Amino acid sequence: MKRILTILPILSLIVMGCKREPIADATISVNPAYVGEYVTFKSYSTNTDFVEWDMGDGFSYSDFVVDHYYVDPGFYDVQLRAFGTNGGVSVATYPMEVIGAELTVVVRLWTEEGQPPGYLLPDARVRLYPTLTDWEQETNLVVEGFTNSVGEVTFDGLSYQRYYIDVWEDFHDNYTLAGEDIGWIETEMLEGIYLWTFEAMVDYYPGGKKSASTERKVGTEKSATDGAKRSPEGLSTKTPVKRK
């Protein structure tokens, strides 16, 4: 019996010595990824009891498999911490690139009822705002551009969110349309995996510069103006992005 008691402490020391240090290891399903695109992060860490993820954008997780998307384009350092049973910690860092969304705004003049959309408007100022309040108050401008000879302007590097489009030219703007229905100025959530196009309709003012004195207030119900039934439905279109 005395000999058994002597052997047991030795066996215990051998088992403790066999505990290996954790090794952090993972795979990323898509890199680079687009804003709004879910990416799967899988931990293949060894000798690990639990893990912690720091996604680099303020979010963290403790699952071994994580599905996560990014709102803003840019470069992020994703950190995986693997914790072992013996108190050891292993850390691995994975650089992550996120590509912004692309939006082309096509500016057209609204026409009479029953007629196709009017001519494409060149040299119109197009501004994107992050919220409806910003659009109304002209604050926190995200980006500004001017339409080309065929009434188009393209913005890239955009975040995964909705934008509110302001269009103005000496004799045209979209303020009255916005007052009828928010759909005339509001985009969909711009997932980066698509190339987005938004048809921004504008009204013509014979006197010119009427927009300068027009209250920028968005309505919530559709209405008819000058006998024309105007609906913002179908203004947004999207085309899948082809990865290189």
C-alpha cells in the first residue's frame, strides 16, 4: 500500500506535464469581402478550451464559428485568442480587407402622365446624406458629385446603409418629389456585392432657382401633382458584382 501512495504523485506530475499549450488557428471564408457581406470565421485552434474573437470594428464573439459582416469599408485586424486548460493563451491576427459599395445615380426630368421618363440632366449636383434628418438640414454630407453629359454620377467606397439623395440644378431639384414620398430620395441598404443604380427624378421650374426657397421636408404619403400619378417604386436596381 505504501508503494502505491508513492507512485500516484509521480503519475500526477507526468499528466500535468503532458498538457500542451494552446495554438490559435483559423480560416476566413472570404477575404477581401464587401460591406454587408457575411463572412464565416472558423477557429481550428488546438489544445483550446474556449476562444475570443475581436473583429476590429467594435464587435467581439466567443463562439468557435462566427458569421460577421462589416458596415464600413477599410482594413481591419481580426484577432483570435485561444485559451488552454493550463491557463496558457495563444493569439493570432488576421488582416481583413472590406470593399465599399458602388452607387450610380441617374438624374432624369419628370414628365407628364403617360409619357416615358424625361431627358437625362447633365451638370446636376448630387449629394448623399446618411440620414433623413441630415438631408432635411443639409448636415453631415457624405459625398458630392456632378452628373456627366448623360446625367450620371458614380460614388464608390460607400458603407452598408441607406442614403438620402439630394439633387439640385439651376432649374431643377427633387425637393417637391421628396415631399410626396420618401422613396424618391431614399436608397435601399447598399450591399457591396451589388452594383447599385438609383434613378433620381427631378422637377423643372421655369422661373429657375425655386429650390433655394423650398422647404426641405419629406412627406410620408404619396400624392399627385399636376394630374400626374407619381410613384417612386422601382427606382433602385442592382447588379451582382463579379469577383476578380
